[in-house]
Amino acid sequence: MCYNAGMNTVRAMMLGDLVGEPGLRVLEERLPTIIEENGVDFTVVNGENAADGFGITEATLNRIIAAGADVVTSGNHVWEKREFWQTLQTEERMLRPANYPESSAGRGWVCVRKGGASWMVVNLQGRELMPMIDCPFRCFDGIAEAGESQIMLVDFHAESTREKEALAYYIDGRASLVVGTHTHVRTADERVLPKGTAYVTDLGMTGISNSVIGMDPGICIERARKQVLYRMEPAADPSGSKSTAEIQGIVAEIDAETGRALSIRRL
């Protein structure tokens, strides 16, 4: 579905889980050009796997923001680096899922004014096949009531495709864009839902494409064959080049006055 961008149309880009040093390098190398070529007004990157594939550090967060991200979202791995918990408290552009207990470090949503528009980014986490935290549906209701922005972008970090689609339809008409993260496998079901919310089940990942969800295939094979939880490591390009690293995600056009999505397409 294609539309001509008007004066009141803005473009949001959301990128899938960034995996380790290869993901950081390709983001730094290509993101500024992608933003310029696609006329992107606001960029969200899921960074929970930036630090060696598990968690995020202050240094990796700073690299993601310097590359062009306006807000960085996360998921269950955001807690991996305990030294990062203080950064969660102080860096407003870094989110953790909002449906963790209120006593947890950090925040689950933020409002940002940029380019004459007010953007609200919400981070939620699923419960099916995931830690049993608060209900993301009920959590969203509370956030939506407190929201101050016409444009709302939601990163739903979840395992279950059913749960992701259910939340998207529950939110339809109340958010501009709902995207799934966590599985690192890009889906081809991007669409605008009946009430004007753009949706895709999973953004994919930013990292080495010749891999298993961005991780070393050999280690993943041994985990599956032997049922031993060897620690996974980000995949490396044998050639030493960046040619097999990819940035995966979507770009959505949004009516800035109504908050309704006009289109969504995969990068």
C-alpha cells in the first residue's frame, strides 16, 4: 500500500534487535544513510543484545544513539549487565519493558519532541513463554491514558506470534505503530490494521545474516544436538568484512495530526 507523503506526514523507523559488535558496526556504518535516503523523522532501535549478544552497556548505548537512534528499546535481556541498571535510571532515551514492576530500574515509555512532532515510544514485554510479569494489555491501557503524544510507537518484545497479533488488534486505533521484537526472525506480515495502526509481527535483527538469530551457528547446533546450554556468542563474518551484516526493520508513514498510519514497509 503506497501513499504520497504530505506536509503533515512523518516517517518512523524501527529496527530489530541489534546483536553484538557486528550489529553495532553495521548500524554505525549505514544508519545515517538509511535515515537520509528514506526521509526518516524518528528512529527506534532495540538494543538489548548489543553487549556481546546479551544485555547492553552504557558504552554500547552511546554508540547506538550516536549512530542516529532517537530512542533505544529492550526486553528481557536488559537486566544482564547489573552495572547498566544505574544508566536505566538516568538515561531517558533508554527504555525497559513497562510491565516490569514499578520498583524495577528505568522507565517503560517516553515522550520526545522532534521535528515539530511529539513522539511517544512504549516498550512492553509478552508473557507467553516469557517471564510472568504484569499484563501488557492492562499496562498499555494505563500508559495510553497518561499519554501526551498523537504519535505512539510500541515495541512489543514477545515470543508468541499469537500474543503479538492479539495485542496489536487490542491497541488498533490507539497507537500509530506496533512492532514485535525478540525472535530475531523477520516476518512478512506488515500491514495497516482496520483502525489505522501499522503492524508487523517481528522486525528481525541487526547483525550477521549468515548466522542463527545473529549468533554463531556452530554453538547453536551444539546446544540443539546435545541439549547443553552452551553460552551463545554473536556470529562473526569469516571474511572479516561487513558484507553479511544487515539492518532489518520497517519504515512507516504516519499522519502527524491524527496519529493514523498510512503505510508500512520492510527495510
